[in-house]
Amino acid sequence: MLARSGLRVGGFWALVAASFLAASATSAMAQRATKAAGANQKPAGAKPAGDEAAIRASADDYVKAFNAGDAKAVAATWTDDGEFVDENGRKFHGRDAIEQEFAAIFADEPGAKIEVAIESIKFLTPDVAVESGTARARSSTSAGGPPVTYNAVHVKRNGKWLLSNVTESRPAVAPSEDHLAGLGWLVGEWKADLGGGKTYRVTCQWMPEKSFLSRTFTVSKNESAISSGTEIIGWDPAAGQIVSWTFDSTGGFGHEMWEDMGARWRIDASSILPDGGTSLSTNLMTKTNDNSFTWRSVERSLNDQLLPDTAEVRVQRVSK
């Protein structure tokens, strides 16, 4: 479960939801399971389709309780001695402890919603089933994070299926370097002629652990610097996108979102100017070869007033 000091969605309560939530898209799967269960030859541990349907049937009631923030009703889907192990290895043992944790979560994250993908439900014995899948949760205050994977053990007690044990984990996340690999060719020193005696120079390098790319730039006129700044490019795991932050020597700063379009990169930028004004633009960066690329800014505006597109600028490598 995610820490209470930050985003909590996608953890404990999303995982429990995954153990019960069944969307309409699973109905065909349930029908196939019914046919398979009715066959004359059944593998060891196979159950009539009614048992799998019973596990799924509690979905609507569970979702209603969850979306209403009813911790008691949610915890009632567990056995009295049920246990949960979150992706950080924390354990919650017993229905009372689970209810208390849900109550705290609902208080911290009002308006929580859940999304799950059930991958399989397998019966080990007539009274024990294991469900596997992924789960993600969102709330009115946070967009959530990457989904968790889970294994949920269901047991049948007094004719009712309940959760006995749930273990969740985060899928392996690729290092930031992998996400930024498509921009690794930018490492080095570059220069462009902006016209009117102005030149643009930029040096790009990996930051420690190759989690970010850092670009420092200078704009000069007649060999005298008139502005400079720094851009940090990194991977935003919550947005699932490459982003960057730019800070210039005049006091302005900006945020950019990068999209790989194959032949070029589209960079949607928004900036705050030193005087408090705002600027928007779409920047197009096209790699021509390992030693050059072009840059053009379109769809520009300054304080909601449209500006003309810039001319295309060719940037040449000075050194690696």
C-alpha cells in the first residue's frame, strides 16, 4: 500500500477490490467456465461454474461498499483471520485490522474508484481458489500510480467464499534510462545559428544513475551571453510519459511533455515568464542524423494572444 503521506491509490484497497470486481467483459469468460465445469471429465480440484460465479457475484455489492467508503462492508469480504501483505511487505492480520486500515484510507482518499483486470481463478480444492490479476485505484485527490499485481486466496466457509490471504507486488519497472533511451543521442555539445548575430549552444549529459538527462543552454549575441538556463528531462511514471522542466536565468520556468512520433518528437510546452505572463507552444524536434536535428516552434501564444510559428532551426553537433 502506498504511504499515507503520498498517493495511496493502487495499493491495499485496490488489491482487495481486484479479488471481487468482475466487469461485464468477464461474462463470456464465466460462460466458458460453466461449460468446462459441466464436462464429464474434470481435472482434480475443478469446481462447478457456480463457485467461480459466486466469487464474482459479490462484485457489485463490494464496489458499492467501496465507492461509498464503507470500510466495515469491505472488510466483511475477508475471513475473521484473513491476512494481507502489501507490495512493501507490510502485513495486516485479521478483519478488524483490515477494517481500520480501510477507514483510514477512505478518510485520506475521498471519492475512491477502482479498476481491475482478473487474469485467472484456479481451484486448488473444492473449498480453496486462487485468483490472480492486476488492480489500480484512483481518487478525487490523486490520479493513482502503476497497477499492482496480486494473488488472492479464497476459502469457502459455511457455503460462502471469503478472502483468506492476499499478497500484492509492484510489477518490475524499467529503469528511467530505458524510457529515455530514445533521447540518448542528445548527449554531447550542440550549436545553432539563430540569425541576427545570435547563436544557441547546448550541452547535454546524463545525470547520476542515468535517471535524468540534463541540458544547459546559452543564447549569445555577438559572442556575449544574453540568456541561459537548464532543462531536466526525465520519465514520469505516474503519467507514463517523458517530461521536462526548464529554468532560465531571467527567472522564467516551464514544463514540457514529450511524445515520440517516430520521425520526430512533439514537445508541448507551457511557461511562466518573469513578469508572471504565460506562454504556450508546441515544439517539433526532428533528428536528421546522429550529428544534427531541426527545431521549430508552432501553435504559440503569449498571454492568450496567438504568435506566428518560428522558422526551422538546424542544430549541429559540436562534440560528443
